[in-house]
Amino acid sequence: MKTLYWKDDQLYLLDQTLLPCEVEYLVCGTYQDVIVAIKTMVVRGAPAIGVSAAFAMALAELSGEDLQKAAEEIKAARPTAVNLAWAVDRVLKSDSAVDEALEMYQEDMDTNRALGKNGASVINDGDTVLTHCNAGALACVDYGTALGVIRSAHEEGKNINVICDETRPVLQGARLSVWEMQEEGIPVQLIVDGAAGRLMQEGEVDKVVIGADRVAKGGVANKIGSLMVALAANRFGVPFYVAAPKSTFDYQNSIYEIEIEERDPEEVLSFAGCQAAPLGTEVRNPSFDIVPSDLITGIITEKGILKPF
Ligand code: MRU
């Protein structure tokens, strides 16, 4: 099953808001359709929104739109993952948006395989690996980054057990990562976010591997909850790895300068469509954490395992 694909000058996006209950594709015929899909998280995950943004530029080009204007609008769809701006700028510099987007589509698949192979070297036979959110095939074109590392170790014949944090508020861990691991036949257990520290304290976690929305000077931005996992891992001596392709690296900014997206309070006020707090409750809903470099054991990339900077 593909996270996204390009066919007959249209972009098909697997609607991740419906998973795991329904498997349905949203067809985008305009760049504005893609912007809405990114904002509403029909497609999500840094590499997947990067490649989708490239195809949004392709749609803009095909319909003769002002590409600079489209680029600004697409980049503003979600602010934290640097892949969005990276992809749009790369297309702007190219001769053909469609060709460039198709090249990025293929590159993402190749990159994740290489990254996965590099990461598998730090995973031992019998390891239990904890992950947060979804940095899997669904967050990329295919294979995944953090889950790509686990897939690669599994393909090497290592027995791996995976623990997925559910990842409130929209449950990417429960709905997407658990689903991907089950499809792959990799043993997986689901925990509530607050249980990660408890399991590490009990020595039940050998490694943590998460993805990233941005790697920059001073640390890494990733899904809210990542910082608490990193702090617990540090306290209990569990190696903490970030898996991210070089397209997620931002060498211009300090990680503390970037915009952290705040999302709709409604995501917190309800759970599975049911009201979860008194009406009118004030909410804070930051969508991403910053994990400081000193809590990170290594950053697994397609080029090797790097030290955070
Ligand atoms: O809000 P999301 O679901 O887009 O957040 C996704 C994450 O935090 C992922 O870990 C990150 O984008 C890396 S995906 C390979």
C-alpha cells in the first residue's frame, strides 16, 4: 500500500485520518487541495509532506499558476517540518516541477532503505525498541525512517519487539505505527504515552528510535511527547536515537528559533469523536517537542550515524 502516488496528473494521498478503520485515497487535482490535505493531516510526517509539497508545486505548474505565490502558500501549510520548505525550494530551482517531484519520490524510497540499513547496525537481536508517533512508511513515500530501522533489523533476521507510544492527541502511534508493525509481522505492544518512563525504569526497553521534523543546531524537533521520552531514556541509561534523512537537516537556524506548530484545541478536547473535557476548557496544543542534543545518542541518516550538532 502506497502512502502517496502520482497518476494522470493527479496526486493520490492515503487518507491517514481514517486509518486503521478505512483505507481510502484522497485525490488532489490542485495545489490548494494538497495544502488542505497537509493541514488536516490526511498526509503527515516530514518526508511525506515534503514530497507531497513537491507534487503540489507540480499541480501548480500544470495549471499555469504563479509558482512563487503557490510556493509561499504551500510552505505555510505546516511550519515545523523543514522538508516542506526544502522540497518547495528544490522544485522552484528545477526545470520541470513534475520531473523533480518524481525524482524526489524515488529518492525518498532509496534514502530510507540506506538509512534503515545504517540504523540496523545499532539494533541487537532480541532488542525491545520503543518508538513515538509514526516515523514509518506512512510518514514517508515508503519504508520509513525510525520504523525503517526496525524493518531493516527485522529483514536481517533479528528478533525485535516494538513498543509504540499511542501519541496523543491524534494517536499516530496507536493508529499508524502499530498497524504498520502488525502488517509487517513484527511483534508490537501499544502503551499510553505516560507508561514509557515506567517501562524504561523496569529495564524493559533496550533502545529508543524516533523520527524528526527538523534537525538543527542544538537539537531535534519531533512530535510532542518526544522530550519526556528522551528525559526518561537519559535517566535510565537507554540509548536514544533519532532517524532522519539529510532533507530534514536545517543548517541555518538554531532549533530554539524555529516555529513550533500549535494545533486546533479540538484535537485535545475530544477523543475518538467524544467530548473528553468540560465544554469551554482552555487548551494548549503544541504539536512538537525540542529534544536537546545532549539527550541524543546518535542521528541515523542515509550517510551514516552522526553526532547531533
Ligand atoms: O504531526 P505529524 O504526524 O506530522 O508528526 C510526525 C512526526 O513527528 C514524525 O516523527 C516526523 O515527522 C518524522 S516522520 C519520518
